[in-house]
Amino acid sequence: MPENSTDTDAAVRTQSEPSITRLSVNINEDTAARLRWYKEHKGISITETVRRAVALLDLVERETADGSEVLLKSRDGKSVRQLWLV
């Protein structure tokens, strides 16, 4: 289903298709540029970019709420940093 689907499309949806919610958000230019860079880098849509960002935030929040730590390890394995979200 196209990204710009609206509730008027509900009659056409099958039960297996997820419901679509259209959101409008205000972000600064730096955040918009980062979203556009990731979109281009991965060759995906802005919608998919935001979906992945939200999924990652959800994962980190759930894991840290359960007491886990999120660690970033350098490519060579010599440096490890802990990721903190406030």
C-alpha cells in the first residue's frame, strides 16, 4: 500500500494489511538532514527510515528498562563504549 494512504482506503484493505496512520512532525533542519542522509545511504523511504529509528529506540528503551546495557564496540574490538539515552 502506498505511503500516503488515508483512512478512505480502509474499504480496499484486506484484514492482513496493517492500518496506516499519517503523522506530521516538526523537526529541525539537522534532524531532517540526518533522516535524508540515512534514507539515501540505505536506499529506503523516509517512512521506512523513521520506522527503523522508532524500532531501534524501542529496542534500546525496553532493554535498558530491564537492566541491560547497550554497548558499542569499535570495529577492531579494542574500544567499548556504553550508550546512554536520557
